[in-house]
Amino acid sequence: MSIDPYHESTWASFLNRGIVVLGGSDTDSRDSAFLQQQGDEEMQVPHQEFAEGPQSMEVISADAATAPESQPMEDPPTFKYRWTIDNLSRSNTKKLYSDIFYVGVYKWRVLIFPKGNNIDHLSLYLDVADSVNLPYGWSRFAHFSLAVVNQINGKYTIIKDAQHQFNARESDWGFTSFMSLSEFYDPSQGYLVNDTCVIEAEVTVRKVVDYWSYDSRKETGYVGLKNQGATCYMNSLLQTLYHIPYFRKAVYHMPTTENDMPSGSIPLALQSLYYKLQYSDNSVATKELTKSFGWDTYDSFMQHDVQELNRVLCEKLEDKMKGTVVEGTIQNLFEGHHMNYIECINVDYKSTRKESFYDLQLDVKGCRDVYASFDKYVAVERLEGDNKYQAENHGLQDAKKGVLFIDFPPVLQLQLKRFEYDFMRDTMVKINDRYEFPLQLDLDRDNGKYLSPDADRRIHNLYTLHSVLVHSGGVHGGHYYAFIRPSLSDQWFKFDDERVTKEEAKKALEEQYGGEEEVRAITTLFDTNALWNSVYANLALTICTLQLPQPNPGFNNTPFKFTKYSNAYMLVYIRESDTEKIVCNVDEKDIAEHLRIRLKKEQEEKEHKKKEKADAHLYTILKVARNEDLVEQIGREIFFDLVNHDKVRSFRIQKQLPFHHFKEEVAKEFGIPVQFLRFWLWAKRQNHTYRPNRPLTPQEEAQSVGQLREVSNKAHNAELKLFMEVELGLDLLPLALPSKTKEDILLFFKFYDPDKEDLRFAGRLFVKALGKPTEILSKLTEMAGFPPNEEIELYEEIKFEPKVMCEHIDMRLSFKSSQLEDGDIICYQKAIPITDRDQFRYPDIPSFLEYVRNRQVVHFRSLERPKENDFSLELSKHFSYDDVVERVAPLLRVDDPSKIRLTAHNCYSQQPKPQPIKFRGVDHLSDMLVHYNQTSDILYYEILDIPLSELQGLKTLKVAFHHATKEEVAIHSIRLPKNSTVSDVINNLKSKVELSRPDAELRLLEVFYHKIYKIFPPGEKIENINDQYWTLRAEEIPEEEKNLGSHGRLIHVYHFTRDHNQNQMQVQNFGDPFFFVIREAETLADIKIRIQKKLQIPDEKFLKWKFAFISLGRPEYLHDSDVVSNRFQRREIYGAWEQYLGLEHSDTSPKRAYPANQNRHAVDKPVKIYT
């Protein structure tokens, strides 16, 4: 049944706003009965001794504890209302309202259309009773169920539930097609008895959740984890492990020291993370943990497999726990054992092998539920016929092969195989089939059919569900979140990155089964929880929904089914007999003292910053630059302008404080009497430089700090920048400040030494506007330590963005004529004769500043070792490609720099770019270092055997040569001019390989995923042949292929396997494909003899092979008497490679198909924890 709003205008409002949210489907009676049966079963399970683990870990039942996360939360108001309607058929009104009932303080009523709302179905709605009297903008969110009671047999009562955000436009919501009128008015059905019907409504009113103000700790007692970009998969796993208290306690007991840094220690980073999850009021960042893994930013934006991360993390923790008090915790919690066996049927022989597991991968496809998957897991496989077992001392025998469990772990992790490879489409796909899992899992069922004879039957393997990890989306992306019962109570919680919410059991169980679902409503509720879930998964689903015709409340619209893309991906069960030990109390005494101190200090600093931020509007920041700052920074940290204001003394001052009071505070801070201080305001000039502009006036100093900031700061920044002027005598004591008139100009001086290539701050001077530089030469030479008669040159530093401008000053002109003003910078140096300039790299200030502005330290890495820095060079951004390799060559001991090829860095993947830099393809080094809007400082090098300029005119192909008579494959690099042909490649190859006959002819094939896709014509140009993703194979052409005649046919022959536990039609190719000539009327038996001879396979192995005609991935098995050529006379649909003779091998072990030659920088990106 579909849910429709009562008001017709509602549909238009939804579609106009583009809001489409799809609901869930009802549980049928059979499923309900099954779930009820599961819930009613009770088993007496004797206590099993669970490994105690480290003795220092005290285990206390969580029931006896009052941990912060176990505090009771306020439940939302709920009310159940029953409405009996007498003489219903006599009512002439179109609709009836029930009496008003209260849920908390909220008024509700039920609305019924006895004859249907313009439809042949009973229509039933929940209505806000006082909607017309509520204030403007009101809204109310409710989860409700409506029921028509069956008065003859209550189990046939029809119940439907929904949730909706009620508001002024949609004050009623419910079911237009609740049940058919014919069924309702049939007295024998029991819904209308003696002209009386009974309606029940159960309503739960929940708070309208504001995502931005939602407080997870306050609402649920728990906090979430921040998403770094694509780390939701990791967050869901970390939350699941955190809520296994015994695991958390073990993490706290891992030895760490106060000198450890979280970013370099996995144990400390995980301890810190779990401590914050336990005691913080806000969501917790995971950056320290991922840094401890050795991950960079790229890893944080690469979504991985949560199953793989679980295994890698547990292996790493298991290794870190060795030799500590918590050694063995991972095994004690998660390790189980099963027995692989092969048992002969006709002789007394059995082979067994015991293996351990930390999780179990269960099939989803073809299985109804977890029990069906376990049945499949232990299903017996018959080894008979061509697939007999080679038993020691007994030869080939019929046998049974299977798996049985020796023991299950206390914490059972079930990985559901939601992703598998589709061989028909040659891609990974997600399995969204419906798959049920029980709240209570009994692995002792059917007299312990999953257990081996060696299993300890005294241990009762009855498990209760602890957590459900969900994947929402498709195979190429999606979102992960988890439903967890931390204390195994009836209350479930959803952990969705930063947000934690209370959820009903149905959300965690039935709604995560997957499968198909009917559209039940289009609702205005915009659930921010669903935001991420729908980004990937529901894009296509939304498109489908928008293509539907607009529903009309007056007609019965056919329900629309769609696939549920959110479904369970991993299940965690806890054995009931071990619950008390695993779900134990974890408190501060389990946490190392140094960790508590460190984290409490971090929390205090965080609170302090939070308070500062809250009070920020009351304060302003004053940054005071002094002469000492200029001396310290110029020539070391900065070269342009005067100071970096982020590294000067700053003061946080209340805005209402008079400035003269602040001046007194500064005087005390620096130990200088206040009368010797003068403060200058800084100003940002149009050329983007920042200079002292003018001193504060007495009137300005009388103002408050806040007023002064507003007057002086046109950009309305929170900071006020000042320069503190102090005059010191020879004895370094402060002197009275000189008066400042309009004719006085304050200039700052920098001195440059070309011998040392050194720039430093020399001092500042007041000069007269009409004075000339010649008047201060003696003072400048004294400041530089030169003799009085030393000739010097003066330059004005004007700007440095977008390029350096530093101009020579004519000493014959006045300062005013040279347009110098307060705050300007003059750089000077010893005058260098023109004849001596070649002795210096940077003989004058402009050339030195140009060098500084464009210098770049570049880290060079070998292309073969892309993670390691080999050496670094300081280069100019203006260097050409030739300039760069010329300076790299000596460090690589390469005589010819043109043989060095460079590759740029990808700032996002942290890998080399796929293609190298073309010879003189860029103008400058700065162009080599730019990747989109990012700039790197890394280049990769490789040493060629010929100059790059020559290489770029050539095409290099990697060709795999298969010898005609020997089982060997040799890879050859063929380098030819780009305008060469395939014939040239073959001729070049002939000179390098050993042929079976001098006159043998060769051909070049294109092979991909173990199939032959193309025979290259001899005349085809090689320039466009791609050997990065396809394998190029060269081989001799057999004589029989040259003379096919009218009765011969050339077919493709490929090796393949099938996974008998999966879809019977799925074929996986492997090995080397080949061509084979078949004749008319030739049977399979004859062909087998020739193929065995060609491949030189021994009888024992060849007898196990099966032969099949395969078309479009579907195998049709052949008998020895079949005429094979008849199969290949069908019309070819896609090409010869889609119809082939398949050789099935009995070895069903997975064979991963890769191209022989991948992209030169392609990497398979597994989850790795490096430290």
C-alpha cells in the first residue's frame, strides 16, 4: 500500500521543492511469525570460562557500573489510543474525526474516510488536532502506527506505520489506500462487526532534529567521529571496536609513555581516541590515529574496504601487544578455528587441516539468511568423476570435501560478501539481495551440524547481536555507518560519523536486510542522517522517482519498487555465556596516569580556546613590532617588507580599555619608561606592501583600544598592528624621542653584502624631505661598519608582488623628489666596479632579491622509489628544463644531462603523474611544480639510455615473445620511430629472439584479461598502439594455420575456472589463450588429443580438464562424441573472443586477473598501516 497525503496540494509542494525521500516496506506475516519465534526461544546456556587475558585487567560487570555512557536518557512521549466507531455504515459524512487525545502536551486525532478518499480503499490518517491555533512556522515530528483491529482473530489486525514532519501545510498524514473497502465491509472478515469497527493509533512524538545544534552526548550519551574526507568506513569500525569494552580496556592497558607522540604511536593514538570518545562532549577527530598509521591526506580521501581495515588493524595491534600485559587479547576475543577435511568414500583415508580465523566471510547471493550461509559454508562437495581426489597410497578416489568448526570465538565477526566480481560484465558489483540476520544466533542448532567431532559440546554457541555495520551506496562509492547496542539492551544507537542517534530495533535489523522496497510515501522530512546515505546510492533512485507521474490522491497508484542500496555489510555477535566478561566496566583507573594528565590538559586548553572564542567580541589583539623583531627576522625569516606580524609580541586587550593604559602595560612588559615610547600605525599600500604609516596622535591615544582599532583598520580585522619606536643611546638606555614634523620622514635601511650573499636590517633614520641622500652617507657607512669614505649604492625596495621592483636611487635628488615617504625601505651596499661584477653570483641588491623571490628547494626522487627523497637542490623558478637537468646530472653522475627525464608530482595522489614531462614541454621550473591549483616541491627522475629529445621521436613497446617449442616467455622492449608499422616491430623482434625455423613468420596479438582481442595487421602504425593496459604478444604462426582450406576453422581456446560455491554460470579466465585449428566433422575426442600434444600436458592432469563451448560467458559442456565445428557456425555477435573453446580446470582457487603490463605508475591500493 502507498501512503498519500490527505491534501492534494501537498504533492505539488513536494515536487516544486524537489524533495524526494522514499520510505520502507511492511513486514509480512510470515516474517513476523519467524521473528516472534526467534524472540520466544529460550535456551539454558551453562557458563563457559572465557580466557581472562592479562591479570592486571580487572573485569567488572557493566550492570554494576555507572559509566558516563550508561546514564539513562529521557524517552520521547508515546501514547496508544483506541477509537471504537459504532453504526459506521449509517454515517452519511465523507470523513470522521476521533476525539482529541494527548501525547505529552501535543493534541492529536484520527481521521477516517469510511468510503475512501476518492478511491476504493479505506483511507486513514493521523491529524494534528489544534493545527489552526498553533503559531506560525510550527512543526512536529512523529513516528506513528494506525491499525484496523480484527475483532474475530487479532492476529489478522492490519497495522501500518509511518513517520512524518507535520506542519501547517501538512497537518495530516497517513494511508489513502489502507485496505480495500470490499475486505473492510465484509462481515466475515472481522473488521466491521455489528456495524462497529475499532481503530488504534500509537504515536511517538520526537524532537525535530536540528543537525547543526544536535548534541549527540546530551541526546544519547555517546559522541561520534569526524570524517576526514572518506573515512566513514574507518569510523564505523572504530566505534564498533570501542563498544566492545574488553577490547577498549586492553587498548588502555597497552604500555605507552609520556614522551610518546600520538601521531607516531598507534597504541597512544588509539588510547587518546578512545579516551575522548568516552569523556569528550563533542565529536572526536581521527587525524592523530591516521597519522600514526603513516597515512597522508590522499589515504584519508581514499575509501577502503572496512573488512580489510579490520584485519590489518587487528594484526597491527596484535603485534604491538606482544610482550605486554595484554598479549593475546585479539586472539582471545576474535579467534576461532575450523577444520578442512577430505574424506575418501571407498577407502579408509581422511585428510584434515586445522585453520584459525578472526572473521568469517559469508555468502549473501543465493542465501536467505545467516543460517543459510552457514549451511553453505559447511556444505559437502563431492570429488568424483574427472575431479577425483589423489589420496596418499590409494590413488584417485571418490571423496567428500568440506569444512567444520572446532570452536567459535567469544566475539564473532561475520563479513557479508556484498561485493563480488561479475564475469559477464567484467567488473565488480554489489549484491543488494535481501539477507536476514537474527537478533539471537544459535550455532548449536540441528544437533551441532556446524561443529566438528573435536568440538567441545559443553560450550553453548548462542550469540546475541551487538552491532550491524551498514554500507549505503554502490560498488564505486558510498557511505558507511553502524548500528550498535553498547550494553546489549533493547536500545540501538546509530553511529554515523559525527552524529549519534537513538534508533528502534527495526531500523538496525529489518531495514538493513536489503532487497527490494515499495515506495510508501513522498515526505517533506529532510533527514540529515540520510544526506550522506543518498549522495551515492539514491542518485539513480531519485531520477527514477522523478520520472513517475505525479500521484493523484483520487486514484489508486501502483506501488513503485526499488532496490535498497543500504544494507548490512558486517555483523558482530557476542556469545551470551561470555557477555559478562566482554561487556565489562571501563573507567579512568584503566587509563595510564600520564595519558589522563595529557588528555585533561588538552581538554582544558580546548575549553580555554572555546571561552576565548566566545569572548572574542569583547577583546582585540594588538601586535607590537619592535626594532629587535626587525633585526631578528630580516635576512633570516623574511627578505621583503619589514616584519612577520605573526611572530611579534601580541596582547589580548579588552576593547573598552583606554589606549594609554595599554601603553603603560607595554612599558612594564619591556622595561622602558612610557615617556620614551611612540607607537606607529601600519598601513597596507596599493602595491600590497605593509609599512609603518604614521605615529598615533595624543587624541588617538586618549581613545579606547576598540575605537582606535575601528578608526585605523578599514578591513575590520580583529587585530591592531603597531610599531613601537624607541631611541637608544650608546649605553643602550632610552633617549627622548625626536619631534616629528611634516618635513621629517622615517626611513628603514637594509644592508646587503654580495660576498656573503647576506641581507640584514641596518637601522632607521629620520631624514628631511628636502634633504639628499648624500647628507646621510656617513651615517649609513657607520651603520654598515665601513670606512667613512667608502662608496655605496642605494636602492629603494618598492614591491615584490607579482614581481620584484627595486630601483636605484639618484643621490643628487632630494628624498621628496625621489617620492620617498614614512615607512619606505632603502637597501644599500658597497659600490662594485663593473669590471668586478662577474666575481659575484648576485652582485647587486635587485639581482639578489630576484633570486630570493624565485628560489625553490626541490626534492628529487627516483621514479623507482617514489616515496623516498634522494637529494634536494635549491633552484630558481625561472630555470628551464635544461637548467634543471644540468644541475641534477652531477649528483646522479650522469655525463649527458639530456639523458635525464623528469616527471611531475600529483599533489592529490602523492604519486608521480602518469606521463613524464615532455622535452622542453614547459618553459620554467615553476610550471613543472604546478598541479592544478596546488604547488609541489617534488620531481621524479629516471636515467635514459638515449637523449630525451631522441626518445620522444620514438615509440617504445613491450612485447612478450612466446617461443613455439619451449615453455618460455621473454619480454622485449622494441623502440622504433613513431611512424613505424607492426611489420617493423616484427622484423626488429626477429633479430632478438630464437625462432624454431629460420623462415618462421611472426604475428603480433593484443591480449587482455587472458583473451585475444586482436591480430595486428602488418601495415598498422605503432604510434597509437597502447601497451600500458593491454599485453602485446608475439608468436610464430603455425604451418597448419597458413593452410586452413575450406574445411578448417581457426578458433580461440581459453583456460577458465568456475567457483562452484557461486553462480554456476560465472567463468573466470586465466593463463595464456591461444588459437587452434579445427576441422569439419572432427569430434571433441580427436581435438583433445591434438590439444594435449600442443600443450604437452601429462595424462593425470589433462584427464581432470573439462571442455566447453562458451558463448557470451555461458558454458555448454561438450562430450567426446560432439562435433565441435558445429558449435562455431552460429552467427558471431560481438567478436571471435566471445565464442571460444574453454578448458575448465578443476583447481578452483581464485586467480586474480591483471594485465601483464600496467600503467607504469599504477598501484593496487590496499589498506596499509605503515608504522
